[in-house]
Amino acid sequence: MIEPRWMAWTLAGVALALGGCKDRSQSERSPVQMPPILASSASAPLTPASMTTKEKPMFTPLTDDIQVSPQISVDQIAVAKAQGVTLIINNRPDGEDPSAPQGDEIEAAAKAAGIDYVSIPVTHAGFSAPQVTAMIAALDKAEADGGKVLAYCRSGTRSTLLWSLAQAKQGANPAELTKVAANAGYDLSPIRPMLDALSGQVE
């Protein structure tokens, strides 16, 4: 059976796996500090100071139907709407960065724009089976509605990892998921054993 082993990893191993993940925008940090992808920072993901708002990267596509992003602003919801996004998934816990838009702000703006919103926060505790199940349900609903999904966290890393776990749980090939994530600039190697287990590719 795969499920018991998966549950054990969620409670013990995933925090270690997350410790090996690094934001694309983060430099090396001291081992005593929180893992970069979970660090609470008062600043948004780094972009060159010379960049204008229009030049800053917006959303990164994983597939034709799902994009991931660092923390989004209320203003970016109009961009998401124009791109056909019908569901925004927030994978960032409230309070992680008090200066960033919190979930209720994004939810209110999304609903005002006619976009569904769901919160599936990923904290320093890592991923759990209920989070994967919730991600699957959210993605399935968006697919049934014929729309696109935008998932965000601090850098897009947690959103990408949770998306990949949801896909693996539904039988997707971990090697293919790894390629998709790599093409978008994200590394799935820290959770590869979990992907293999969820997809049924290990005994």
C-alpha cells in the first residue's frame, strides 16, 4: 500500500525535503534560518530595480491550464481575468509577510472580478494528504468549468510542488512532472520520492 508510507513522509520527511528547496530569487542562507521557500520576508520576490511594472514577470505557465506566480497583487487580478483565469489558488499562509496582500484582500478582489478563490496554505510543516486532496478538488473544478488556474505563494515554489503532488496522486509520471517544473524554473528533486510513491511507481 502506498498511502501509509505517504502519510509518514508528510509528518516527518517533507519538512526536510522543503529545507532543500530554494526560491529562484533567494540567495544562500544560514542553516539556522527558516528554509528559503518558507521564509517570511517583508519584501516581494526580488526583481531588478530598473524594471518597470510592465517588464516584471507576471505568471509562469506549467501547462496550458495552470500558471504559478509569486505573491500577486490586487491589480494583477485583472491581468489574470484577461488571460482566462477562473480560479485563483492561494498557497501562502496569511501573516507570512504582513506587508503583502493577505488572503481576504485577494479573495475579495477575485470574487469582484468573477474569479473563484480557494486557500490551501502550505506552512513550515510541509505538505499533507488533505492539502493534496484539496488541490486535486480545486483543479478538477476549474477543469470542469473550462477555465484556467493561477496558483501563488511567495515565489511560486510551493504552488508548483503541491500541483506536482496532486498530479502524481492522479497517476502522472514523476519524470514528466519534473521536466514540466524544470521548464518553468522549479526543482522537484526534494520531493521526488513522494512523487514516485504517490504515482504508484515504488512498492
